[in-house]
Amino acid sequence: MEGMSVYTGVVIAFVVLILASAIRILREYERGVIFRLGRLIDQKGPGLILLIPVVDRMVKVSLRTVVMDVPEQDVITKDNVSLKVNAVVYFRVLDAPKAIVEVERFLDATSQLSQTTLRSVLGQSQLDEILAERDKINMKLQQIIDNQTEPWGIKVSNVEVKHVDLPIEMKRAMAKQAEAERERRAKVIHAEGEFQASIKLRDAAKNIAVEPTALQLRFLQTLTEVASEKNSTTIFPVPIDLLTPFMKKALKNEEDEKK
């Protein structure tokens, strides 16, 4: 009886092992690539998958979007500036059998391809383009990597250049350039202000030439402003021509009164 119970236990354990190797459960975002005696059969999933023990082998593939960091790369731009650049690549597997059969370790292959493409594209660009036209470079990187990973059943949805590390000397040169640009703009704005002011003064001079009395009023206004700002006695030489209109008006009023 004891030998029989041991034999039964061994059979039960063997059956459990067979069932465990034959039954697979895949999540909604997973697919199983089935190989039967080394030959690709099909992909299955999600849900319950039944395999033929010993004969079938399954490779599990995730269909979720993978966020992959591209390590920092040393890049020499088209205008001979040395940079350190890193990036991030977003991609997902669209065709699981191709991702397993067409390339070995598709994650490593995509990473290596992203690194070489990053160095190649940035090496063909100038520094100003890398700093100012980031969206254009990201799109170019995405298109190149996606075209090369398409035979692997991988879709690259987006590539983003994360950080561009400039040499200290280049940072100082750019700071000086920005300071010079600000000074240039300030001088241009000041010159434009002087030009507009000269136009207004020219128009004012024309008006004063037509109305001499305006010059007298302006002179008196200046005296008022100086007197209000300084608590001291100020002596101005007043030309007699400025007082002539007032004297003529006073004489005319006297003559009118006598009549």
C-alpha cells in the first residue's frame, strides 16, 4: 500500500508539472509568440493559452509603449562644437512575431540604433539649429529611427532630445554674445527715440516760426519751471523783442482809453 501511494503521488506530481508547462495566462497588453519544434506557429493572447508540453515554446512580448533613455553621447556638430547630448525614445511593438524573429533582443537593438542615429543627425547640424530648432531635429530623429525599426515590427512614436551640455568656453561666448545683442538693441531703441524726438522738435520749430508769440510763451514757461525747482535767484537776460508785443498792446490800450 505504501508503494502504491508513493507511485500515485509521483503520477500526480508529474501531471501537475505537465499542466503547469501547458497552461499560460497572458495579460491584456501581452502576446505570446509560439514556436513548435523550432518553427514559428502564431501569436496568441491575451487570456488562457494551452501549449503542447515539450513540443511548444512560448516567448512573451509586451505591447505597451516603452520609454527608453538614450545614454549621453559625445557629438561634434557641423560647426565643430563638442557637445554631450542625451535623449529619450518612445516606441512599442506592433508585430510581436517580427520583434522576436527578425532581430535579436529588440530592446538592445533599438537602443543602439537610437544612439548612432542621435550622433549622426546632430553631427550634421549646427549648434544654433540644435538649440533653436529642437522640434525639427526631434521629428527627423523619429522618422529615421522609425523607418529602420519598421521591419522589426516596432513603431517609434516620438523622440525627444532631453539635454544639451555645452562646454564652459562656449557658454561664456554665448553669454557675451547675448550681452552684446542686448546692448545693440538698447542703442537702436535710443537712436529711434532721438530720431522721433528730432521730428517733433522740427514740427515745433515750424509752429513757432509761424506764431512768434509761441516762443515767448515757451520762454516764460521755462522761467516758471526753473523757479519752481530751484530755491535761488536766477537772472535771465530778456531780449527787448520779447517784450515788444506786450508794450505795443499796452500803448494801444492807453490810446483807446484816451479816445
